[in-house]
Amino acid sequence: MLDLEFDVISHIHQRVTMSFLDVLILLELRKEVMNDYDVIAYVQNKFQISVEPESVHSTLNFLEKNELIKSKQAQKSRVYALTEKGEETVKTVLNSRGKILGLVLNILTG
């Protein structure tokens, strides 16, 4: 039974982390400029999951296309920073934590 519980929790942990990857990136970019490898290392270190580079690149492209982040070439890689729209989005997410938590709790309580 404990193995099943561990497997279920691990699976949900992975899914939630990947589902919120865009939000995680935005929240971390408010602290520092990052390149794609920094994002991968951040997710792996903080959430103890492996993340595919393709997933990170896809998410970064999505965020940039939606003008939440901007990139520029720096030495050998592209670095990403929040735009003004990205900063406002982060503020909105942080101010809406209770509502977001409520959504997750609603899922889990059926």
C-alpha cells in the first residue's frame, strides 16, 4: 500500500509541477534573469523532478509569444527576463494564491 501511495503522490507531484511550469518560471524570473539551463536546474533542484529541455523551450516560447518574458542573446545562450506584463501577471498570481489553492482543493475534494 505504501508503494502505491508513493507512486500516486509522485505522479501527481510531476503532473502539478509540469502543469504550472509557466507560473514557476515567471515566479523565478522575478528574482533573476535565467537561461534555459538555469530553468531546468531550478525545477530539478526545487521540485526533484526531471524536466525535458523541449518542455522548457516550449514553455519559454509560449511565455515570450504572449509577451510575459523577453529574451536576448548573452554569451552562448539566450537569457530570459520578465516584461512589464509578466511582472503584472506575477503580482496577479501571488494575489490570487487563495483562489488558486481553492481550485486545487476543489479538484481533490471532488
